[in-house]
Amino acid sequence: MPTFDTLTIDKDPTNPRIARLVLNRPERYNAISDAMPRDIRAAVEWANADDDVHVIVVEGAGKGFCGGYDLAASAGLDREHPCQQETTPWDPMVDYAYMKRNTEDFMALWRSPKPTIAKVHGAAVAGGSDIALCCDLLVMADDARIGYMPTRVWGCPTTAMWTYRLGPTRAKELMFTGNVIDGATAAQWGLANLSVPIEELEAATFALAERIAGVPRGHLAMHKMVVNQVMQTMGLEQTQSLATIFDGITRHNPEGLWFRRHAQTHGFKSAVEWRDSGRPIPEADEARQLIRAMERRD
């Protein structure tokens, strides 16, 4: 089996037609490191190269699926990174190239000719929701959570899957508010295929996976291609390009820079608490004034 720093993948010992891809940074709530998107793509490629495998289950080790990008330490630092440029003016194409590569790595789950199932407990939030929604099917614990809180400030979902999975009305609700919904609500809205009590999550996911695994690989690939083609025709690739450009802007415009400076001055936890509280986010000239005040204080 291949080895990775951020995840594991292996064939299920009871059914080799099912591959289990486990995000494996439990000490960081499986947060997305620089290496994880590349590891996901490589793991999916390994599963697709194995003729035994018919379906891939994606899950998270420890307390949850994935808590998003690993920002708790980095967002509070003054550092030069493609997605957190301190140089002025910032270079949008450097940011775009980095994040588009991550998006394409996550989309390996969507492009895989073998169906992918996200098995979500705990939380699949922010970038973690991108990973979950790039999977074909979604099975959640009733009390699991999914959403993209950084739509309030400092983020735009680069995979742009919310509209394609939920429709425009619900997608707008979640993107305008940054709200998180539980598994039961996700199933009610049609985002999740199934929501069950946490103690039933393993059995429910693998009942679905085993049902799919009995279908010939070629049939699965053809059926997936047909459905994916509809989404492509609707403009998925173009939407993702736009979302990835906008994601970079949200991290470097006045509002995004205010969020970063607040995290650097008062800590990332304080910045997140403000973001998620519903308090108005400082914008435009107000944000610029607060940025200057924090920079003078430093």
C-alpha cells in the first residue's frame, strides 16, 4: 500500500472492492496542510489503478472529518505565502495558481471513474466541506456539521460545489450567512444522501458502498460520466475558476487584510469568534483605518 504523511488508503479487509481513504491528522482535526491535496490525488490514482477496487470511501480519523485549512497557527503569523501575501501589491496569479492546484487535487475525487463516498462525522467545514462535496455521495451522522464559515470574510469555496449540490436558493443562504448545518438538515435539504445516528454511520456507509461495489467498474464509470457531464455543461469548470480568483481576493482585499491583521494582533481564535458571531465585518475605509491602527501598534 502507498504511504502518505497526511492520510492512509487501503482496501477494506472484509471487502477488497472498497478502498478506505482516511484523512489522518487527528491532532489537527485533519486540517488541510500543504501536502494533503496532493496526497488525496495520489491516493485516488492508486485506487483507480487497482482493478479490485470499485468504490472509495473517504473519512476522517479522530473527532471529525476535516476542519478546513490549517490556519490556526499560520493566519496569526506575518508570513509570505501564496495565499497570505504580505508584499504589496499582492500577485493574484500566484495565489490563483496555488489554490487552483488544490481545487484540482480535491476534484480527483469527482473525476475518479470509481464512485467516491464521503463518510462524515464531527465536522466537514470550510476547506473540509470542499473535500466532502467533491465526493459523489455524502453520508453524515445526524449531529455532524457541514458549512463554509469563511464566506463571511477571508474565503470563497473554490470547488463551487454548493450550487451544484443544493441549487441556487439554499447555496445562497449558506454562502451569504456562513452558517453550518447538521447532518439531519443536510439530508433534508438533499445535500447528504443519508443521515443516521453516529453509532450507525459505519454500517450505513458500508451498506451503500457494498451495494455499489457489486456493479461492474465499467458501468459505474459510464454512469458517473453521464452525471458529471451534466454538471460540466452547466459550467462547473468556469465557476470554479471564478470562485478560485475570488477566494484570493477575499484574503487580500481590505476586509480580508483586516481579518488577517486582527488574527496577528489578537489571535486567530479572536478573529474567528468575530467572524462567526454575526457582528458586522469592518469593510472598505473602516477596515483600512483599523488595519493602520493595528500596524502602528505593532
